[in-house]
Amino acid sequence: MDDFEAVLTSGRAAYERGDWEAACQQFSRARTQSRLSIEDLGRLSSSAFSCGQVQQMLDSSEELYHRLLRDGDTSTAAMKALSLALMWVLDGDPVVGSGWLNRARRLLQSEPESVEHGFLLYLDAAYALTLYDTGPAVTAAPELNRMGQRLQSPALTCLSLVLSGLVDVRDGRCAEGFAQLDEAMLPVLAGQVAAEWAGDIYCTVIHVCHQLADLRRMRAWTTATERWCEQFTNGVTYSGICRVHRLQLLSFEGGWEVLEEELVRSSADLEDRNPWVAGEAYYQLGDIRRLRGNAPGAWDAFGRARELGVEPQPGEALLYLDTGRPDAGWSALCAALDVPDRLARARLLRPAVHLAQLQGLPDEAERLCRELEETAAAFASSGFRAWAEHARAGLLTAQARPGEALPLLRSAARLYHDLRGRYEVAGIYELMGQAHRDLGQLELAAANSAAALQIYRSLGAGRDIERLSPTTSPAGLTPREVEVLARVAEGASNKDIAAALFISQKTVGRHLANIFIKLGVTSRTAAAAWAHDRKLAASPPAN
């Protein structure tokens, strides 16, 4: 017993100085020796959360709940049930989370109004938002604000602002929404919101920024969350989540080789702590592997993402395209697009426009492009606007309207530069090269294509390097000229080639003229024989 008291004293001292790992170890040791008091059990739960010992935190919290209930402390037991509901959902088990939420609801139904009722109201509304239903949040936000004033609870006022801000953002009132989300952080920064709820708020806002492709704001919130996480030791759950968000941002900027190794570690590390975020990490890993030309590794990562509850689109659909199965890619994207939420659809639309083109569905490509443009206008997102301009310029280029495409391409390039999207900038340069080539501006075309290839090489974008590298295009043929020549060798007419590549017959004729000059031939027959000798084959156009 003396050893038990000494361990407790050591644990309490560690807890007071914020040494969460030592506190967790000492309280856990004491718990194996004898029964902890409710106060010490609470300290164990809190320190386990703060040092990332999720299972220890859940076990001690559940014991604490039952002890509180037996002692007749219904309100505190209900609050513990609500915290457990949040943490089980975060741990990737919404069914268990729902069970704890219902326990809290049952305990509170006959109790007078309390702060716990407000947290219950918040969780119900937040869960509905994940199902694209804003109705409960619209009702709950003002009620939470009134409850916060009546009960003098800054935490409830904070949660009210979070719900109201999320509703505004989802309804396209992004400036108003983010103003409220920014204001919601004041009680968090003042330490007036419990850590598990504060961390969930941080991560919720970062996720919304990611959905909106608002990378500038996502960087700011990720940095703020990282600072907040510094109070914890040894990898609190939110630190791992934040690390994945940081890797998502860095993936957009480049440095894929190092990031691939980081994503492998992060995804594996988070599988037991937060499966959904681990799935996000596996998705990002799959996309980097796809872009680097590692198709088997990409399939594996996308498969792990799906197993953990994350739909691996549009990356998997684009991988189908890269591996010569555009039909499968189009089907996968169509299935993923079957959601009512505009934010959930937005990220899929630009790849969907491209795949619709390849499927010979110009009306569908136009409809999807128009939806992306309307979404970009509704949410005033620079990321959405870049995607919309990129998609529209791709359609215009395919329709042999390069003069109309170029202003959009220049605008999209500026937006991508501001977002630090190097791979996307390279794609814009590639399209600009094609547009200038179609206008007969061969020097500008060559300069833009060279700029695209240089960026692809710096990123290690294997499939794009192979596709654009001069060594893979004999006689100095451009990738588009190789496409045209391969189809000539198959016996296709100019009309057939134009339909297959979504360009005009006039543009096909211009490409053929350039091909004849580069090959030193004067007829289609001679050009086809040259292609047969070198076994040229047609491949899908670039994104």
C-alpha cells in the first residue's frame, strides 16, 4: 500500500507539471495495484488522452463513467458519455459512438437544463452535417448561443459559432462562415473548451478548408493546430491528424519522394487511433505513387484507403485511365459523384470532365464543367476557380478553340502558383503548349512544353516524364503528333482522328503537315509505314 501511495504521489506531481506520459504511466501502474479514486481516474483519462494512449484513455473513461453513475453524479456521467461518444467516432467506430451518445441522451432527458444538454445538441447537429443535413445545425446554433448566455458557458457559445459557421460555409457564405469559425477559436485559445472538443473543432475547420481547396487558410489553421498540439507530449491523437493535414499540403507543393516515406509511416501509425484520417493518408499516398508511375503501389494504397472508409476518388479513377482502362475510371467517378453535397462533388468534377471527353460524351463533359464553374462562383474558392478554368480550357483546346483557352490557362496558372500547386501548373503549361501549337506558334509551344517537362522532372512525375520526354517521341514528334500518327497507322481517317481526340479536322490536318515535315515523308502511306516500323501505339491524351 505504501508503494501504491508513492506511485499516486508521483503521478499527481507529474500531472500538475504537465508531464502527461509520466502521469499516465504512474496512474496506470497504480491502477493495477488498487482502486483509484474518481479524481485520480479522471487524471489518468486526461493524461492518457494528452499523450496519445487512446485505448488507455477509453478504458479509464468508461470505468469513470460507471463510477460516476453509481455515485449518483448523473450530469458528470452524462458529460463523460458525451466525450466517449466523440472519441469513439474519432477512433473510427461510429456505432459505439452512437451508443454512448444515446446513453448520454437517456441520462439527460429528465435532468434540468445544463451545459451537458448543449454538448448533446451539438453532437447531434454535427453528426447530421456529416450526412449533408444542415437542418439540425440551423436549429441548434441559435439555441446553443442562448444556452451559452443563460448558463454563462463560453464552451457552448463556441460550439454555437462552429455550427453556424459550418452551415454558412456549406451554403456558400464562406466569408461569413469563416468569420464565425475564427471567432469560435477565442474560447479555445483562452482554455475555456476541453481539449478533446477543442481538437475536434480545429480538425473540423481544417477539413472544411481542404474540401474548399482553400489551401492558404488550410495552412494557417494547420499551423495554429500544430501550435495548440505542442501542449501535449508523445503524439496526442490530434497531432497525428495534424501531421496528415500538413502532408496533404506538402503533397500539393512537391517533394514526393520524402513525403511518400512520411505518408507510409503516418498512415500505419494512425490506423489504430483514427482509421478515417489514416484512410486519408493512404489516399494521398496512392495519389503520389500514381503520379510517380508506381501503379502497383498506388492500387495497394487506394485499396487500404477504401478498407478504412475513404472513397479513393478521383485518384483511383485517374489510375484506371493511366493503366489503359478509361471506361472503369469513368464508372468509378460516376459512382463517387452520386452524392448530394456540392462540396463533396467539387473535387471530382475536373477529372470527370476529362474522362467524359475521353468517353465521347461532350454534352456530359459540358454539363460537369458548367457545374464546376457554378460551384466555384458559389463558394468564391480560388482552388475551385482554378479547377473550373483548367477544365474549361481543356474543353476549349479539345474543340480547337485555342485563342479562347489561352486567357483561362494564364489565369489558372496564376491561381495554381498562388496555391503552390506545382503539378497543376505543369499541366497548365502542357495545355498552353498544345494551344500555341494549334495556333501555329511553335516557339511558344515548345517553350511551354519544355517548362511542363522541367516541372514534371523536378517532381519525379514518372508517367508524365515518360510521356513528354523527347527520347520517347522519335523524330521530335510531340505527344499529340504521336497520337495522330498512331491512329493514321491504324487506318483512321481525319474525321475519325478528330472524333477520337476531340479536336477539329483542321487541327488534324495541321498535325499531319508537321508530322510529314519531321519524318521527311509526303504521304499518309509513308507516314503509316514509318509508324508500323517503330510500333507506335495510341494512348489516352494527358489530363
